[in-house]
Amino acid sequence: MPDTLVIICPGQGAQSVGMAKAWTEASPESKRVFTEADAILGDSLGAPLSQLCFEGPIETLNRTDVSQPAIFAASVASFRGWIETTGLGPGDPSVEAAAGLSLGEYTALHIAGAFDFEHALKLVALRGKAMQDAAEAAPSGMVALIGADEEKAIEVCDRARGAGEVLVPANFNAPGQVVISGSASACDRAEAVSKELGLRVARLPVAGAFHSPLMQPAADRLAEALAGTPIRMTMGPVMSNVTAEPHKSPDEIRRGLYDQLTCPVRWAACCEFMINDQPNAEFHELAPGKSLAGMMRRISRGTKVISHDAPGA
């Protein structure tokens, strides 16, 4: 066991049919996560959360209001299964820091003790529903720019944005990997502008313009829920997606989660902070998938990430 561990948690887009099922078959603690989740959410998603995670269909699992609580539950299940088999726990001093990409910030905060499972799951479910509703209220989308830095992404947005439209940088995932977010028509023009600038582009299969001002209605709904949620200071540093620095107080956690819906996610900077702060730490990625390990290879090729998509993975 290394001296220090850093836990990183995936966000929306990591979902897949069957996620975390292997963990529930290997670990009673993992299975208990889905038992709790099914009891908390009931049929609010149209079917039990465990059924949607394990059986799909993928069209339903890909919906923002479903994928967010599903990914959160899968990540927590993998974490509990992992600590059950290793003896590692949230209060162990070897857990030095945690961070999560967008939605994953809730997972990181939960495993670090900021809020209990029920409160966290209810927040995530409300967040997913509020973001889905905001997306449906205005035609919008997101475009990945491959080969862009922040300056180039801003140039694309400024050139492609029309009068009365929104188009802003939304995710700084890794060097050369920036996502922009905004009005559908502006995203269409951004694809053409990006190609003119020699960038590769990919339209993301998401419901709307996440991490942009078009998510303000969702942020307002989330603020009400955050105000009524008991939040404690974390047992170890947890990174804020917005500031790329550790949260410093419960009020700052509330503000950061609120701002996160309309501000860019600075994931690369979060990872760089943790690498510099804990140069000898070992990074562990929770289920589902291994997307964060892929991003880390672009952020810091010398930083190894151990993924826990399944037991023994």
C-alpha cells in the first residue's frame, strides 16, 4: 500500500449497461449501495436504479436524469467494494485527496464525508432532472475541440457565437482537449470555425449545454436543495471543479456545486494541483469506465491511474 492515495471519480458519459454489476456480485457492501439507492429513489426513474444500471436499455441510461444518479451509485458501489476487500476506509489517513469530474465531484465529496449517501443521491437525482429540463427548454449542445487550448477555444466561441446566443468553454479536460457549450446554432457554426482553425471536432451526445449560462434554471433549483442539505467539512481535501483548489468550508462546497452548473470544469488543473501537492500519491479511479485514466495520460504521462471498473480490473 502506498503512503498516500488520491481517489478520482468519473462524470456523465462514463455510463454503460452492466456497470458495477460485477462489484455487487463480489461485495455485499457494493450490493447494499444499490439496495439503498432503489429504496431512496423508488420508481422515480421509471424503473429501479439497479435494473437500469445492470440491464439498461442504454437509451434510457443515457438520459441525463438517469445517468447521473446511476453513475453516482456505480462509483460509490465500486468504492465500498474496494475498501471492503482492502480494509481501506474513508477515514484512513492514507486517503489524501479526492476529486471528481463534474457529477463526480458529488461522489468525491460523499466518500470524503461531506454528505451521507441518501442526501448525496437525492442531490444528484435532482441535479440530473434539473439539467435535463433546462436542456429541453432551449436547443443546445456541446462540441469537443481536439487540439485546442483555452485561448483557441475562446476564439472559436467568439467567432461562432451569434447575437443573443450562448457559446462558452465548458470543460478543460486535458491539454489539447477542450469542450465548448451553448446554443445549438452556435455549436453548428463552431464546428465549421474549428475546422478552419485546424482543429478536430466532435459533437457530444448530450442533452444540452452543460456548464454554460443556459444551465442557470437548473442551478437555481439546485441552490434550493443545497441550502436544505446538511454538509460537513470533508475529512481530506476535495477539489472544486470551478476553482481547481480544495474546498475550504461547507458554504464553499455549496457555492462551488452551484457555480459548477454554469461555469467551466477545470479538470486538468484539478489533477495538476493534486499531482504537485502529493507527488508520491497513487491515483485510483472509481467505476464506471476508465475515461479519467485516459485523460491523465494527456495531463501527466508519468502519473499512473489504477481503475476499478470491476473487481481486479
